[in-house]
Amino acid sequence: MRIALPGLAAGLAAGILAVFVSAQEGKVVAAPDVVPPATEAMQNPGFWIKRIGSGAEKVVMTPAQIQELNRKNRTRPLETKDISGNPYSFAQVNRNREFYDLQFYPQDPLALRPLPGDSLRTGLARCRENILKGKFWDRRRLPYTDAMRRELVAMLAEDRVPETVRPRYGIVVAHTVNRFAPTDMPAFWAQYAWQDMFAIGMLDAFTPVAVLHASADGAWYYVRSEYTYAWIPAVNVAFGEPSRIRTVSEPKDFVISLPHKVSVFADREFRTLVTEMYQGARLPLLEKSAAGYRVLVPYRRFDGSLDTGEGWIQPDADVSVGYQPYTQANVIRTMFRLLNRPYGWHDSCNERDCCGIVRTVLRTFGIITPRGTTHELHCSDHVHAFPKDTPKDVKYKYLSTCEPGITMCGFSGHIVMYLGEVNGNHFVIHSNGYSYHDKDGTEIRIGRVGICDTEIEGGSYIGDYTELTTFKP
């Protein structure tokens, strides 16, 4: 069962999930720990690394090559050729993402200069229109009332936008979720849906932002980060001069988190927790010793300004000093660190969705991508693009030539990581928000990071693929 999401989700998430809306539509059960035809052995990264062979540990891209890839992606065209040599464009997908303030091209927030107030008003007007026109249900499963909508629109404080907006520069001091509107009240697209349509992805801790506007009560900031415009809680931003911010956000020596999250403590005895580093986040490394990792931790002072203090990470913590070497084996190991983590719609609940997990895994190697599925699928020089109705045997012909671990597959609504072929079946790992159905019509909901084959109903189904992308030189 696939339901197109209306209102705010149109163009962004239509067709992404198989969802259960009411009990009247049929029985829903949890998927088994191992989704057939996958096996228990396949739940171990070593299974897939062994199948690749000795080349799995070979460096695919050097740090210099990764920097060059990131440079190319800053100006990559929105048009290319498909496998038949015909024009292939994702410009419309890009426009759809921009409607929700997700950007394909990165921008250094600390280099953002004053901009006309009308530019900011345009973004706030889109938000206002969706608040007023969209059909949303709150956490009580009750429809948004007209009073709630008016209150939320007032929070946008559009009348406070000056003729010239002068950015204030800051750094995010805590892992946070970007919001389409200045509220933590969810906006579910249907009464018993679970997708919060105001969530538009996570913002990593310790990354810079340019603050462009504040909500009427001052509790939320409208910011420009590397790849998005969004509302985030004001308490998560510390202000400072760009040069000071760069000492924390662009350190020469750093540790980067590899699992779901790593704890950072205020003392070397590891008794007082001060923050958490989610996968892909990094902190400046001051010293590594048998006692642990001594790091520099940014925090927000009472007046909102940036300050730093020392923090400690346990010596056996799952971190990398500097970016990981980019090998097929390391990519697979890093993805499998999140195996069975719950699916997080638009990175909500401090989890990750399909493109969120790909983004954070690649970031541990220094590969920077946006968070949109199609955006990620075109952040490489090695893209096999084709119409959705391309015969499956043709898609499999190309998929069979792709390198496991460093190849991503998908379409505008979903992205997966290719693991390889076993006994004629092709397998992927992904943050899976889909369901499939058994022969009796029972909906089997997966809802976690897991392994599926490319014939199962849902996001891993090869019939829906329109891109196969390998991240290599």
C-alpha cells in the first residue's frame, strides 16, 4: 500500500512510505529481525566485506580526491545524460526541495553577506502559506485549529524583517532538528500518521550557521546552514566572530563520531555528561592519551555568546582521529554501526531517514553531501541515470557492475546502499520507513535500518530506481 502525502509533503515526500493510517485498513505487524530472503549471516558487516575480497580494504579515494569531489559538487550542473545518452535533468526535483528550503549547492554560512529583506520574506511567506493551507494534526491527533494557525503565523514575525538583513554568525552547540516552522508541535499529515511534516532534517552539533531572523518570542532562530534554511531552537546557537567559530567548526586535529552517538564528559573521570556527538559530528582534539580524548567543546554563555571548555571522551569510544580512510570495508562497517536503529522521518526523534543515514556515514570520510535523496545520488561523477520504467534486466545489468559499499541506489523518494549479490539476489542496507505485505495482505512494517533484497516491496525495490551512483574518483 502506498499513499501519496498531501499538503506540505507534496513534491517532497509523495510515495516515500507505505503507511498504516487506521486499523480499518488491515492488520499491521512488525517485520522479523531478518527480512527474507536475507539471512542471519548477512547481518554482519564481515559477511559482505569477505565477499568483496582483499580489495575491500583498499583506499578508494584519498583525502585530496575527496576534497576535489566536494569542490565539484559546489557547482555540479542539474542536467546530465542517461544510460541511453538522452538528456536527464533533476532540476525540477531541486526546485521541489528548495520549496522546503533544502539546497543542492552548499554555502559557507560564515561567508554570508547582508541580503535584501525581500529575499527573507519570500521564504517566510512560503512557510506562512503552508501553515494556513496545509491539513495538519497535532500530537493529540486533533486537527490544527484556526487559532493555532494564526498563533504560528504570528510567530514568524514577518513584520520585523528589516529592509536589509545582516546575518549574525553562530555555531550549533547541540544536535538539533531543523524545523519548517518555529514550533516543536508536530504537524502530522493525517490523523493517525506519524510523519511530522515540519521536520526537515537534522543539523549536526558544532557546525556553523548564519542567523537571519528570530521568532516573535525569541525562542527560535531562522538560520542558513550549509545546505538548508530552517528554524532551530535559539538555545542551541552560540554567537561569535567567524574566525573564532572556525577554530571549533574547522579544526585541523579532531575526533569524529562513528556510531549512533558518543558521549562527551566534563571531567576525566567521565561522571558529568556535557554533550553527545552523533555520527558524523566532530570536535577539536587537544590531546589523546591512555586517559582518553581531551577535546574542545563549544557552549552558549548566558548572554548567547560562544565560549569553549575542555571535554573528555572515553579512551575506548568508537571515534576516529581525523576522517576514516575511504575504503569499501570502512563504509560498510560504518553503515552497519546503525543496523536496527529506528527509522527517523526527516531525522526526527534524533534518528535518521534514508538520506540522513547516507549523509552521516559519508561525512565520517569527509564526503559532504546535501540531505535530499536525488541530491545525494548526483554528488558523484559516476551516475547511471535512467527512466523509472527502464526494464529491470537492464537495471540489473548496470547494478551488477557497481562496487558494493560505495554505490548508492534509489529515486527521488528513497536512497539505499548496495551490498552485493548472493545466489542471484541483490541486497542493500538502508534506513527503511517502508512496509511490505504477506500473501494474506497483512502489512509487515520494517521501520528500521536493515537489509533487504531488491525485489521486496518498498524502497529497495529496483523497479523504482532511477539512479545508481558510485562514490569514487
